[in-house]
Amino acid sequence: MNNNSSFKKAKPFFRKAARVGPAGISRAGTVNTFFVVISLLFAGCKNDAPVSEVHGIRVPQGFTIEPVVDSTLISYPMFASFDNRGRLFLCESTGETFSTEDHLKKPPYHIRLLEDKDGDGKFEKSTIFADSLTYPKGAVFFQGSLYVASAPNLLKLTDTDGDGIADKREVLLSGWVLNHNAAAFGGPFMGPDGWLYLTDARRGFDITTKEGKELKGKGARIWRCRPDGSGLESFSGGGFDNAVELVFMPGGETIGTMTYFTDPMNGFRDALMHWVYGGVYPKPQQVIADDSLKLTGDLMPVMTKLPRIAHSGLMRYEGSAWGDTFKGNLFSAQFNTGRIMRHIISPDGATYQTKDEPFMTSSSPDIHPTDVLEDADGSLLVVNTGGWFIAGCPLSVVAKKDVKAAIYRIRKPDAKAVDDPWGRKLNFTDMTVKDLVQYVTDERPAVRSQAIEQLVIKGAPAAEEIKGTLLSSANEEARTAAVFMLYRINAPEATMDAIRTALEDKSAVVRMAAARVLGLSKDRQSVAKLAEKVQKDEAPVRRQAATALGQIGDSQAISALIKASSDPNDRFVEHAIIYALITLRSPEPLVQALADTSANIRKAALIALDQMDGSPLKKNQLVPLLNSENEQLQNAGIWVALHHPDWADVVVDFLKHNLNSQNLAADIRSLMIAFSGNAQMQQFITAQLDNKDLALSKKILLLDIVNHAEVRKLPDLWIRQLGNLLRSSDPEIRSEVLNVIKSRSIPSLNKELNQIVQDAKIPAGFRLKALGARLMSDPDLTAPEFEMVSTYLGPKNESPVRQEASRLLTQAKLSEGQLVTLASEQVATTDVFLLPDLVNAYKGGKSEAAGKALITALETSKDRLDNLSVPDMQKLFTSYPQPVQDASGSLIKLLKEKQASRLEELEKLQSQLTKGDVAEGRQLFFNKATCFVCHSVAGKGGEFGPDLSNIGEIRSRHDILEAVLYPSASFAREYETSKIVTKTTSHTGIIKEQLPDVIVVATGPGSKVRIPRNEIVSIEPENTSLMLPGLLKQLNIQEISDLVAYLESLPNGMGQIKSHE
């Protein structure tokens, strides 16, 4: 493919795509009736004064919101970007969710150009700027061209003849892996330093740079390169799932939106991030080790933790139209919640913190904001992508193409009017340097930006005026802009002395900017001054000085960096210092520093030696730190030991002296699991499990380590000890042993398990748990066992016991007679919340008698069928003989009729709800309603289902009720059900971990199974959620009202009304 291919032949197609809105005279092409109908959405607000609420979207008092484009002129925009004239580029979908393969085979998406021709704030002209694109996840206009991330490529699109259609397409770089679910390569974003910054997801890349270097990896990255594609480098990386958008703080720091810094836990999943050079960020993933990313200790911290809101667009408010309280604020778009959040950002050491509040909210579940950006007049534009997207983070699994996209403008009516906000009356290209310099301090952000770009284009002749006027200005923003411009002009003889002088500026922002560009310039003449700054200055400047010293690569900086590590202030300064020491690759001074009296210096030296290429650290150098009484040093020693699996003797010796200590380091579990394959460690664990003096908590810890040991088969000495512990007098020990036996499937302990199952004196829950462990290796149920489980299904037992019994029947391999009996005695009469599990016991069956018995049982209980999935039932009967399939026809028809009325039932229930009591609802959650068995709130409860700590922030009342009543119609995407078929059996559950040799599957609350990959035949997605449907049937209306009130009140539990209800 020619990277500079012309697209002139496509002009006729593009011209047909250009449209003028209803206010215009002509429209090329035919307007589909489809679009005409949709335009009715806007009819109610056309020509009306702006209001504070439209289409179910609300803005705060003192602001107004209005649509700014007719829906016939757009399709499904996702991201947006202005050019320097105020034209708006939209990265658009067709409304179809294509597979990755289809994207690559025939790229289906496009970029649209909108223009406001009459200056009324609404866009009347729409043109397809470029088509045939894979997922265009962002764009930026720079010096006449639009740069677009369209994996696998970074594209440069240029309209050479000014008709609004790109006729030149260049592939600057290629090699990013596309994924159709939007977790993919994104951006770019133009930094104040003149580099393009790009986001990426954990999908992998294989890139050959302009310089011929191969960059290959699996993990996520933040990238940067020059506008011509040269100089590509990884800026940050890690195990996060998807970085989306970036903004830049005044000194050049990079802030971004990101999803999955952790698996959903304690109400959190997504985050605002402060990305720093060389930083490795959560969540913990194998790709971090696979990509050999250099670590500086624990993974870098998250700036702002947020729930499962599915972050998208991000902007920083640059103007002054809304007043000082808004200037510098961040605004982010949240797909899941339908909100635009305001983040009031402030310094926190060498990083930032935010105070967060909803700014734009919605009452409709179909509002999905994907971008937010500032117009030149200070108003905000919000992109709502509509209801088409179902591949990544939607609330439902059903695409709603009829829910159309829109773009809204949020204004502050009392804001000061801005004359010529885009500077269209100004001729920047013909201005003198002196005139341009004056506009760098203009109040209009767009005017400032254009003046800066023209000064950079003029190059070295502009340098003296920039130095003489701007660098000595009383305006901090002007001095900062001057530093970045002087760097970008790239005339070292004319600029570098002035930039070095800026290291002494009275403003920390200016000093930080100077350090940033000196590092990018690899300016050796600044090393001495940077060495001073890294030791003594404000935290952000120290951080940036350390980064610069590492980039410059002069070993003379090592002494200053070591001294600076004695007082790192915070994690971000510490990271920058250690990362610089790693990249400078001079081990001798660091070996000497291991004996320093400062614990901080010893820690920094240890980590840098460990992470340096070739890892010059010796085993004997680790021992003193492992055995240190300083907790910080001991934890650092454990952290380093994890990277050296051949140092087991040192680790075991450390544990012998410290395992029973009350002050045992927190990372001990990870350390022991990492070394669990070592014979010395296995012997040590066996001995300690038999140690009567070892604290109970430590024995539980050891059993957990055995369960998660990185070995394919547990050693015999561990299995014998597990058998012994089944006879322990402590019920907590016995329960944990059963967890291990079930998870690891240990048939040699079946005799002991059967003895527990057969003992009627033992509590029901423990008997069932023992049977569940036994079924992993022997799935047949004896007649007494089947009778016992059937008895526990009865209504006299508590709900958790009944649920466990129903799950066991699904897990067991039932005989034909047992299936027939189960149908007539249980399926026909059981409570609705147990029915799906009991029906699942018939999956894969071939018995005509059993199949017909199931159909008969279900048809006798027509009022209990709401929670059975039509596709799943159709699939279930396909394995049965033809007479059964024929007989199932009437049942399937009945199910379809029942499910057609689901929405009506949902709305009816919602209308019946009364005012709920939050406190009573909490009691129900943790007791009668049994929600806590699978779900947790603030760390209390189960881990099988999604954490609900922030459910009230991210889900409406409708969503909550739908999830409980019909869990398979609306479920959390990170909790998909999978069926893992092995050579001998199958397991249905949620995949929790995918290790190199093993997949860990949660099959129920507190129940995980480790399945060796070499035993797996297939992994098949299931359409049924593992959440039990019908749980509300056991509650009355007031109790349901109380429970919903409690869930809506989260995270703070105070019962306030959420804006999206």
C-alpha cells in the first residue's frame, strides 16, 4: 500500500455524502425517511430558547443545554475534535457493531466534518471528510491535516483543495492491534511540547518505527511520537484494559481516562490517571512481565478511583468565560451513567487530586456521552453516541439503533460574550512576529493556540522576540508557552540557553516545563542544574528533573539521584528517581548505596539494581533487607525476591524466622505462591500446617497458598496433610480444606469426603460442600446422596442451603431415573429462583423419558417460567431425541408469549414500589434477600457477582429491577457466563483468572475450580447469567421497595435521590 495514496477518485462519492441541513436550500443525495422520522426528536426544541433540560438531560442551575445539529446530518458520532477554524470533525460509526475481522476486511466507519456557516452556534453543513476507516478512536487537527488513530494505523488525512474532503491519506505508523469493542489504539492528542500522544489498550502491538526499530508487546501503552511519525516511544504502560483520552496540564503533565485499573472491587473499576514517563500502572497482569516493563516498586497509583462508569472523552477547561472557578477544571464523559462529570483538579505533591461532582446528568438509560469538548466561546459540546454500541460497556446486550445520536451545547447565559472566539477576523499567517507574540496572552484560547503555532512555524527568527517579550512576562502562562515554543522551534543555538535559564523561574510550572523539554532535548549542558533541582525544589519539579536526567543519560547525575532518593516526598518523585537510575545502567554506585544509613536510599538502590538490564543484584545482597526490622525495607526485599525464583533458599530461611510474626509483611502470600513449586517451600508449608503453635490465621493463609499454588498437581505430602486437616476440630480449617479439595479436584480424598457426606449429624451446608468437592472427580450421585440433596431443596431449609443443593444437581451426572424423579418432584413445584439451576441439570441429556418429564413439569407451572431463556431452552432440547424436540414446541411457544410481556411486568413492579427504608433494605441485602451471598458492598459479602458498592451511582432504578428480575437480559459484562468443556466433564461459571497453564473458574459463591488448559476441549459463551432469577419472589412489595432504596443509596448509604433515577 502506498502511504501517500491519493483519494481523488473517491470525490463523487464524498460529494454525494455532503448535506445541508433543513435551514439550507439544497441537499445532495436523498434524505432517507429513516432520518426524517428521527428529526422529529428535535422538533420540540427547535427555535425555542435554550433550557436546562432537554431529552432527559439536565445541567446545573445557571446553565442551559440545546441540540446543535439536526439528527439527519450525523450518524453515530463517538469522538470529536475542532480544527483551527471551528469546524468540527466527528469520528463516526454506522450504527453497526462489526467484528474485528469485518473491520479489517472492509473498514466501515468514517469521519464527518460539520460546519456552522452562519455563526449561530449550530451546524448546518455536513460532509464525509474520510471514509473506509476501522474504528476511528479520536482525531486531532494540526497544521492543515487531521491525524487519526484507526488501528492498526496512525493516519494523516489532508484536504489539499479545501472542499472539506480528504484527498490525501498517509499511514505514518502501523502495527497496533484492532479490537472492535473500542478497547483499542486511540488519539492522537497534541501536547504543548509538540509531540503527538496516543492511547492504547491491552491488545498488543508489533510496530516498526520510522527509524527501523521493532516495538513488539502485549500490554497497554501511552505512546508519543513527532507529527511526522518519527521518534515513537512508549511513554507509560501497564496492565490496564483501555486508555481512552488525554489532556495536558499547564506544565505538560498528561492526565487521562482509563478503564479497569482493577477488576470491579469495593465499588471501583475505572479511573482518572496521571501518566508519567516510564510509569507502569495497574491492573496487575502477566503482560507487564512479558513486556519486560521496568518497575520502580509497586505499580503506580491511580489519581481518581471511580466505579464502572466506562470512561470516554476528557477535556480541560482552558477559557475564562465561565469564571475562575471553572478555569482548569476537567470534564469527563461517562458512557454507563449518562453523565458529564466535573473534576476540580488540584496539586497533591508531585501529582494531582480531584474533587468530583456531576455536571450533566440524564434520566434516560439510553443517553451515552462519549466525548466532551470546549468550544472557543467557552461553551461545552457533548457528544451522545446513541444506543447502537453493545461491544464494550453497555448496560444491556441489545443494540438500540433507533436511539439516535445527538450533539448538545451547554452554555452559561450570564457568561461574558466573546467576540470572534476563533480569531476568524485575524490573518495569523501574515502577522509579524511581534504581533503574534501579543496574541499569546489573548484571553481567547483558540487565538492563543493559533498565535503559538504560527510562531513555531516561523522558527528561529521568532526566538528573540519570544525570549525578550514572553519569557520575561509577568504572565506565568506566557512564560510557560515560551519555553515550549523555544523547544519546538528546534534551533538549539538560539533557544537552549534561555530554556536552561527558565529552570530558575519563580514559577514551579515554568521550571517543570523547562525540565521537561531539556530532557526531551537530551541537553547535557543542563545536567548540573537539573541535579540541583532533583534534590531541592517543589515535588513536581523534582519529579521532572529526575525524568530529564534519565533521558539525557549522563552518568554524572547518579550521585545527585542517589542523594535525592533519601527524601523522595511521594511515589511520583520516587518513581522518577528510580527509573532514571535504572536507565542510566551504572550498578557500582548503587551497590555501594545498599549499605547507606538511609532506608530510602537502600530501597531505591535495591530496586534499581533488580530492574536494571541484566539485573546485577546478587542473592547475598538481598538477605539483609529481607531480614530488616524496617517494614519498608522488608517489603522491598520481598518485592525483589518475587523476581528471582531461583533464590528459594533465601526465601525459605526468611520464612522460618518470620512466618508466625505478628508484623509479617503484607506481601508474604504472593511470595509463597511464587515459590510454591519449589521442593524446599513445599516441605516448609507441610511442616507449618502440622505446627500446633502456628496461629489459626497463618494456617488459613497457608491453605489459601496451597489452593493457589503454581503447580499442576499438588504434591503428595500436601494431599496427606489436607486429609489430616479434614479431621481438625476447627470448622474454619475444615471449610478451607474443602475449598482446596474442590478447587484442585483431589480424587484420593474422596473416601474422607464421603464419610462427611454420609454423616447426618454434620450441618447441611458442610455436607453439601463436601459433596460438591467430591463431585469434581466423581460426578455420580448414589441414591442416598440424591435423596439427601433433594431434601435440602425443600422450603424448610434456608435459601443458601437450597441454592447450594440446586447447584450440586447441575454439577452432578444424574441418571435417567434421577432426572425423571427430579422433574416430577422438584421442577414441577420448586420456587422460581431455583428453577434455572434445576433445568440446567438436563443440559446435554439424551434420554427421551427425562426430556419429556422435564417438559411436563414445566408446563404444569406456567406462572414460574419468566426466568427461563428461550434461546437456552431451545439449545437444551437439541441434544434430546426428536420426539422430545417435537414435544418442546408448545413449551417454547409458551415461553415466548411469557417473555413478550417482560417490560410490562417490569414497569408494573416499578409503579408498585413505595417509599423504601434504606436501613431495612440493608438488613434484607445481608439476610433474607441473600444478595450478600454473591455480592459485596464496601468489602462485605461475596465475590462471585459484581461488587455493588457504587451501584446507586451507575445504575437507575429501572436497571436495578431489570438486573434482579431478568439477570440474563442485562448483566455486567465482566461477569459473562462460560461453559468450559474438558475431556471428561464440563464446568459452567465465570472465568476469574487465565494463567499460562490453568484457567480458574468460579462456579458458585465461594467455589472456584482450576482447570488445566491441556484438559480443555472448548470454551463456549453462555447467554444465561449465573445470577439466580426470581429472588424477588420471596419478598413483598414493601421489602422490595426497601431493598431498592438501599441499592439506590449506595455508595454512601444515605438514601439521597440520584440524578439519573
